[in-house]
Amino acid sequence: MIEKSCRKELESMWNLIKSEWKKIRLPVLASAFLLTTAACVLSTTLYKSYTLQYSLDAWEIGTEIFSLLFPLFVVMPLCWNLYYERRNNFMLYVLPRVPAKKYLGAKWLVYALSAFFILFVPYLLSALCALYINPPVHLNASAGSAAFDHVFLNTFTQNPLLYALLLSCWKGIIGILVMSLGFVFSMYLKNIFVILTGPFVYVMLENFVLSILQLAQYRLVVAFEPTCISSDAVSAGSFFAGPALLAAAIFLTVFFLKKVRKYTVVTV
């Protein structure tokens, strides 16, 4: 009996997930395709005006601009959906049939996987282009490898594919966190502009404030792209401080909007 109930619950959750994916699959796939195309093209062309030490340098040069705009990439294709469901009172018809936590949980899960996909695929495929399509880069013997400095130097130079894979996964995880802030905004706010650009504004403000406080190594952008700062300044805290601060901001935003301002997901 318990097994049958669990199976029924899993089947219901799976149906919810499939239903939510159908709502956003076109913007997600379109975003991933456009970003992948742009990243691959930039990684195979932009590096030609630079002096490279290793092949993966072309990847970092080509995707540099993504470090600034990535909050928009993981919020705009996704969070509009929940906003319009609330605006059109679609939630009033759904929640009496499905518990709110279950429905929003399934929606967040689909959004999270989509946000990861939108960042992971373009970064990894563009890294493959830089490694296997671009002409191989031969290290300048006169300069020597000792003159080169980089975060995780041994992995970057000796196993660049593993470096690109791990960093692409990490970027996808940070993308999920940023999307989660947009998801919270879409649950409680009624201004589509704030919902879609709020996470981007947060990243910019956090970047500015921590730089002013001389804590630039702990910015979220450093966790996302560690090469944007001198490798000597990067530590373990650089990878976890920014995401931890963002997670705290998400929690405080939920507390403020739900408990202090008394906003609700569904307004009758």
C-alpha cells in the first residue's frame, strides 16, 4: 500500500515536471543554442588578436563577456513564466488541485535544471572548440611555463578538458543560485522588469560594494570566473563567499517579502 502510494506520488511529480518543461522548453533551448553559437564563434575567432600560452586561453578570452551578463541568461528565459501565471490567475486554478509547495517545487526544479543547462552546455562546447578546433598553441620556449600563472595551474595546463568540465559545472551551479533569486522575485513581485533584471542588479551591486570594501576576491563574479582577478588573490573562500552571500540574500528576501510585507504567491 505504501509502495503504491509512493509510486503514485512519484508519477504525479514526474507529470508536473514534464508539464513545466513544456512551458519553457522553447526559450531554454533557443537561449542555449544562441549562447553556444556565440561562445563557440568567439572562442575560435577572438583569441587571434591575443598572445596565448595555452589552447584554453582562447576559451577564457572568448567567454569573458559572459561573466558580466550571465545573470540575465539564467533569469530571462525562465522566470517570466511564473510571473505570467500569477498575473493571469492561472495559479488560482492549479493550487486547489496541487499543493503549492509541490507545484512550486516542481517548477523550481525544472528552472534549476534549465539554468544549469543554459550555462553548462555553451561553456563546455566552446571549450571543446578552443581545444580541438583551434590550431594547437605551442608554449613559447623562451618564456617557459614558469612565467605563466593561473588558478589551478596544474589542471589548467596538464588536463585542460577536466578543468573546463569542472568549471563549467560550477558555473551552472552558480547559475542555479542566481536563477533562484529571480524565482523568489517572480513568486512575490508584480513588476516584470524587477523580476528579470533584479538578480543582475544584485550581482552588480555586490560587485561594487565588495570592491569598495577591498574584498574584491569574495565577489560572486570571482567565484563564477576566477580569472577576472589575480590568481594570487584567489582562495577557497573566493569560490564559496559569493554563493554563500547570495544564498543569504535569497533567504532574507523570502523572509522580508513573505513575513514582513505579507506578500503571497496567489492573490485572490
